[in-house]
Amino acid sequence: FVASAMILALALSQPSSSALSPPPSGRVGPHSARRASAQCMAAGSVGVQPEPLPLGDEAPLTPAARVKRALTFWGRVVPILGAYKVVEVAADLPAPLRLAVGLSGVRIPETETESGEVYEELHEWGSQRLESTIQELKGFYVKTGQVISTRVDLFPEQYTSRLASLQDSLDPMPAAVVREVIERELLQGEPISSLFASFDDEPLGAASIAQVHGATLLDGRRVAVKVQRPNCEPKLKGDISNLKRFAKALGKALPVDYYTVFCELERALYGELDFLQEAQSALKVHASVSHTAGGKPAEPAVAVPLPVPGLASRRVLVMDFIPGTPLNKMAAVLEERGIKPGSPESELAGRRILAQLTEAFGRMMLGAGFIHGDPHPGNIFLMEGARVALIDCGQVKQISTDFRLKLAQAVLSVDEWQQTGGSPELVQRAKESMAEFGVTFVDDAPDEAAAALALLLFGDPDAPMPGGFSNAELSPDSPIKAIASFPQELVLLGRATILIKGIAKRLGVRWSLAAKWKPAAEAALECGVDGCTMPVWSSPVQPAVTPAASAARAAGRTRFAEVASSLSAAGKLLGSWAIGRSGAAARYVVPEPIRARAKKVALRVATRVARARDTA
């Protein structure tokens, strides 16, 4: 009754802003977070936005509805944690308590074999209960489930498999509501046909904040239209405040400091609810992945859908259409094509995906310092040829130059450790580096804690850890357990490393981010505090000069650089044409059995080459 009354009071107070926050230092952790009492974000820091009028079947939450959501969440999730704790300590309980636990329905294991069976039963029961709770409540709880579903290296298979459905399969809004939002936000009440030649009522995907529809503009361009759920903002803000209360109240029982995570995700949420800001972020992310860490223009590491100029509002965004398959559905697509897990085709595609994501996030983190902060598998699309596209730029993070250079130094230190096997000098350097980085450790932490944490973030996941630490993040010996506080910039940055490590884990590929990011880290340090260029998204972009464009200006002076660029573009086009023509001719000239054998041989060779390159 007391707990219910406390939740009631908290749910009714300040529903649109945070109830808890980190200390003024800007760092929070398992210890400092428990002493925090100020708000995580000032209520006026984002500005006052007009609330949308009630629309369709989604009305704003009433105080009673907020209370119900809080009670539902606590009432469903706390018993899951409690059941695991009971089984963990059951052997040490006195007989009367063991009897009481048994009568409650929780099976107490008597042997090692029974212990495994009991935990499997708990995983099945807990995952079903958690999934049904998230599906019922939706809101920001969906994002929490999405993060869990990507961590196959941390959570039991029952949890990751069940929660994978949260990536893009939530119940969609009715088409009539979607059309009404578009007409109100973009067209000032004009019919949708005044902008689109066609509009797909069936959504491409539905998430907690918005859903996306395919459409064709009147000029024939194929686009994707992102539409925000009406009145979702109060629900999301209330949910994340509740999650912060949960993380703070149960801080000692949770494996890591989720309070810090939810504080940073709360900040990102405000940007995610404003599609005008997301349109700007998409342009910045595209520029970031299209430049090296030294600021030089380069082929984009991944594709990024760009906004259509003039077709964006706070709650509707029209952008490029990306033809492809979400990463979380790729296994089913490969199975339909007869490509088995572990086959040369599957491994080669996986390595290409890893390489593109690693290069993209290396450029963002160590070059521009502007990071895509929501890289879950539903936001990663695979196009033809295993080409990767990164969609949904709602959650982003701009890190400071000082932080970026410290990150570069940490990456190089981890790479040196892996090359040399470590040394007392590197242990001391890691300790000093992490202190400058903003990470503090508990008083009794070994000196190797800083080095172990750096290896956990950026190193080979199978490499041995110093100081008796474990590379299993949820292990009692994980270096995470030794952290007292850390900068909030690490939260969104960590989501990228978690994603890449998770994909490598699924593929069974050893993948050291430090080794892959070493050239970018060196380039970042060479550019230094002043940088090599102005921000890449502000640099003037020179379009490629085509032969037709050169001919059009024949009356004026033509520069050699324009001629070279024109010849390069023409050469690439000719090469693509030749490959296509030769492939078409081969289908008619070379018998099918020979083509199939040649393809298998080529795949085996390409896979060996990729393995050698990735382990070099």
C-alpha cells in the first residue's frame, strides 16, 4: 500500500518532465546516482512546444492513466527480478522460507541439473511476461525491449528472440489517422492527393514514436513518409521518468547503472520527437559518414536517407526511400534464398555489414563527432550487394572535440595493448586516460580496472582481460562493476559498440574495434584541437562534373580537375556497364552447372580474403 501511494504521488507530479537527475558534475553512476535529487533536465531547456490537438484514437494520458501505467510496469517487472533472486539465494534460505518459496510456485533447484532446468523455466516465463507487458504499455518501454533484443551476448535467448518483434512490428495507426496528420502538418488541410500521386496505407514499419509509409510524389519520386503518433509525447516522457525511478530504486539489484542510461536517453528523446531536428540530423549524419576522420570527402560508408527539401514539420518527415530489408529480418530472407547460416555467402555478407558499420561509426565518433545514437537492427537496412543503409536519425549526439580526442587516444592504447599483451606502463596510461575521460572507479577497484574497461569497449571480445576481470558484461567480475561514475556521452556511444559487437558475436567473427579504428584515431589526433577542416556538414559540396555539364560550359574556361572528374565518372559508368553486359552474356554462353561451381569457388575465395583482411 505504501509503495502504491508513493508511485501515485510520483506519477501525478510533473508528468512532462524528469523527476530525477544526475549531480551537477554531469557524471552519474551506481553510487553518485543514489544521491541525486535535482532534475535530470531543466523543464524549460527544450522550449515550450504546443501540444497537438486530440486526433484519431490516441488521446492524451489522464492522471489516472499515468498511475495505471506505473503500477502495471512495477507490478509486472519486479516479480521477474524477484524470482531470479529467490532462485539464486534459495540454497542459503532457512527451511521455513524455502517452504514458503515453494508454495509461491517458484521451483527451488536441488541439483546442478535441476538448476539449469529451473533457470530455463524462468527465462521462458520472464521473457513472456516482459514481452506482454511492453506490448501492452508500448511507449518508451519499447525502446528498452529493443536494446535487450540486440544483446545476445548478455541476455538469454528467450528474451532476445521474443523482444526482437519490437524492432518494427508494433500495432500501426489507422490509415485515416495517418492521412489526417499529414494533411494537417504539411498541407494546411489540403487533401493528400495535392502532394502525392500515390500513398501506401499499409505502413513499412511501426514503432513507439512514429510509423513509416511508402509514397510517390507528384513528380514521380519514390519517398518514405514518417508520421508521428498523435499525443505520444506525454506517454513517452512519463515512461522514461518511471524507468529512471525504477533504475534508481533497484540500483543495487541491477547488473549495470541503468539510471545513467535512461538519463541520456531522456535527453535524446526530446530530439527524437521533433522531426525538423531529425531532418537536420540526417544531413549531418550523411556528411559525417561521407568524410574521413581527417575531414576529406570519401565514398559514404553507409547510405543515409535524406529529407526532401520543404517537406518536413515537427511531426511529419518526407525523405528518400531506401529499398532493402531490416537487419533483424535478414535471416529469414537468406533462408528463403537457400543461404544457410555459417555458409560462405552468409559469412561474406556479414563481414561486409560489419566493415561498413565499423567504418561509418569510426568516422562519426573520431571524425565529425556527430553520432547516430539509435543503431538497433530495425534501423539498419541491407540493400542489394550487402550495402548498408542507416535510417532514423532521431537520436543523435554531438560530442566535444576534447572528448573525441580522448576517445582516439583510448582506441590507440587498446590497440597497443592487444599488439604487445599489455604492460604496467599501459595500465598506468589507461588509468590516467580514463580519469581524464571522466570515468571514476570504486575505491577498492584494482589498478587494471581502467585498462579492462577500455578493452571491454573497444578490444577483441575473446582476448584475456587483466586484473582477473571478465569480458562478460553481466559477470560479477566485469570491469563495469568497478565503475563509480562515467560521462553520459558514453551511453549513446556505447550503443554503437554494443551493436557491432553483437553482430560479430552472432557471426562468430573476432572483431577488434580498436584495430579497425586505429587509422581514424591517428588521423583525429593529427588534426588536433583545431581540426583539419570546418565541420564537414558546413563544407561546400562540389558536385561531380559529368561530360554533359562540361560540354554545357564549353564556351568558358574548363579546368583540368573538371576534366579528370568527368573522366573518372565516365570510367566508373563504363565499368559498371561492362560488368553488367559480361554477366548477361555469361548467362547465355556458360552452362548453369559451370556457373554454379564458379560462383561457389569465387565465394570461398572472397570469404578467405575477407577473413585474412579482417584479422590482419
